[in-house]
Amino acid sequence: MKTTWAEHLSCWAQRRDHGGAERAATAAGGVVAVARVEFVVRLRDGITEKMRVLHKARYHNIQHVKPLADYPGWMVLTTDTGVNDG
């Protein structure tokens, strides 16, 4: 049985690029480019690190979800690009 992704919601976001790096692609070798990107969105229940963001046809794996203390009602999704499961 194959797991598929489904759209959770569509919303406005502010994108913040934070550079990139390379990491090992597999234990057998190879590297993959990874970019760190943050998305600031309105606070929403149910957003987790098991999800991803689709922005301009590129998938960003959510690594961390954090409400913004200085801006009530907003949260930041810290993501990275690179290898994912589809």
C-alpha cells in the first residue's frame, strides 16, 4: 500500500530564505543540495513536522513549527528542500 499526500490547506505565506548546504544522499554515497527556508503563516491548528509546504512547484519538508511570541496569531514553519518521499 502506497501512502499519498493530500492538500491540507492553501494560504498566504511570507517566505524567508536562509541559505543552503549539501548532505549525504544515501549511505552508499552521493550528495544532495538542501536549502533552508522559513514560511510565516497565520496560526493554524494541526500543522506538524510530518507535513510539507508546496511553493512554486517545489516541496519543502517541515522541520519545525513554532508560534511567534512577538506576533500573536502567527507561526513560522522552518523547512528544508532536498530528498523526500514524493
